[in-house]
Amino acid sequence: MINVRREKISERMKYLQDLVPGCNKITDKAGTLNEIINYVQSLQRQVELERYN
């Protein structure tokens, strides 16, 4: 049961790594999540800028 959960988490991490540019180069999960958070935040800022232009 734990292995299934870990496998699902690993699959989803890989999916996120594929979505975020440059994320495949990061090997640890904490670094990957940090990069994903930064990327999503930058997308949010872009949306806000577009909203006001």
C-alpha cells in the first residue's frame, strides 16, 4: 500500500517535471517542488499583468 502511494507520488512528480521548463535537471524532490512553485508564481504574475493591460 505504501509502495503504491510512493509510486503515484513519483509519477505525479515526473509529470510536473515534464510540464515545468528546466525542472528535469533537478534531482531532489524539494528542489523540484521549489522550482514548480516559482514557475507557478511567475505564471500568476503574468496573468495579473495581462489582466491590467
